[in-house]
Amino acid sequence: MTIEYMAEPHWIDEPDWLCAVEFLNDEDPEGRDLAADTIGYLLGYAHLTNTRSLALIGDPDMMAYEILFSFPSPSDKKRFLDLIRSNDELGNEYVENDLIQPVKQEIRDARPLATVLPKTQPGHAYHRSCGKQCRRSDHHGHRGACLKTDAAPL
């Protein structure tokens, strides 16, 4: 089957997307760990807001990963952004400077996280951030569902 006859991914027409670009370069362990923590926070927030998360390799030489988020509603997007703003390590600066609108081709090329992201740091950071968020008093309603994901691989 040639590429021109392949069906579009079912998420291609979802209307509201944001994208974060993070570098998981093994030659910079400190930067890689910081990026993995950031991805973990973002994936935890996506989980808490029922937001679709996909990924693609942005630049294989730089080990750049694009994490795409599709929001089911404006209120879920607002909550996602509010969670980022409330994070002392990310804050409003991350929202203003690091989240961009992906182009249609990036959305088309994006795939489920487990098929794109390395199998190391991001999963650990995701579970750690999800647990932190679920333990906060304003998220206690999500605690059970979130903590159950600790055993599941990314």
C-alpha cells in the first residue's frame, strides 16, 4: 500500500492542538533529565484533563521530540494550561514561550507516545508528576485513577 492511499489518522480533524518540543539528548544527562521531567508533568496534566497526547521525532540528530496535545473542550485546555502555570518548574513562562501550534503535517505524522518516546525517563517522570498532582487537595477526585497508572508502562 502506498502512502497516498493510507487513511488519515482519526485525530487529524480535531480542532484544538498545542505542541511542546523537548530534547532528550543522552550527551546532556542534566538537560535530558529536565526535559524528561517536563514531559512527565505535561503527560500527567494531559491525563488529568482527558487530553489526547501524541508524539513525533522532531529532529533525530538533536534527539528532539514533539509532544502534541489535543483538547476535548476549551475548559479542559484551560485546566491543562492552569496546571502548567501552577507548576513552579514550568509556570506561565512555559505556556507563553514553549507551547506552539503544530501544523497539520505534524498532527498527521504524530503517533501514540509509546511508539515514539524512549522507554526510559519520561515514563518515570510521568508517574511521579501524576502522583504529585493527584495528591494535591484540588485533584483528590482523580487520585485513584491516576495512581493506578503507576504500574502501567508508557
